[in-house]
Amino acid sequence: MAEIAKPTQRYRAQDLERLADSDQRYELVAALLPFIRTHGLGQLMAEAGFLLESEPDTVRAPDVAFISRERIAPISGGYYPFAPDLAVEVISPSNSVGAVQAKIAQYFAKGARQVWLIYPAMRTLHVYSSPKSVRILDATDTLEGGDMLPNFSLPVAELFAQL
């Protein structure tokens, strides 16, 4: 996702929709969506907005988000007032380490259970189960859903097969 600096002007929702396309995002959605639907686990979304801080407002729109069935609720105002159970971000070379770490901390502070960072340039996937606990996966590994997505698995090599 493109970084949005804390502005002096207010942004509208459509301003937040400017995200670069990512083959890895589509590959992951294609793998996760049927699994989540078949098992009735919740809702998978691309680029949904989550209000993670107020005064000043911070809205994050992960490239892919999963909200478990237990947490799904109608929203008013256009943004979910919590973090998704799973936030997935496709990281580009322009993303600074500090900005990425801030996102991870915000997601977990507002209820995320996992954060997955996809690094296409390095062909790695970082799986965070807390802001300080990360597993780094490469093409020889398999991504697993753990307690959040029981029995889900995807060879990491498949995620980067189109590169």
C-alpha cells in the first residue's frame, strides 16, 4: 500500500483507494477466498479501510484483510473501527522500515492476530504473530494459517510463481 503521510488537509475515502496492483495479492486472494468460503470462517477483503487511530485519524487499507466470522459486524461511516484478524501488505522498495513497523504495531494494538508482509523483490513472506515475533518464509517453505485459518496451507513458491 502507498504510504499516506499525516496530512494537514483531510483526505476523502476515494483518495485512499490508490494502491498499486500486485500479482501476489491476487494469487493470495485466489488461494484464501475458496478456503475461507468453504469453511465459513469469515470475510476476505481487498483494500478495505480500518480506522486504527483517532485524533488524528489513521486509516489503513491492507492489500488483503480477513475478518473472522465472530468479529464481522455491520459498520457505519465506511471504515471498520478495529484491525482485521489478518492484515496482508505487499511491500515495495519505497516502503520504509519505520513505516512498515508502525503499521504492524497499529494492527496488533487494534486487535490483529497476524500480519503477513509479502516482499516480491526478495521473494519472501514475513509472518508476524505479534509485533516482535516473526517467521520469515521463502520458496522452500509453506505458509500455514495456524489457529486463525486451520488447515490452510500454501507453498510460498506458488505465491511467487508469476515473477
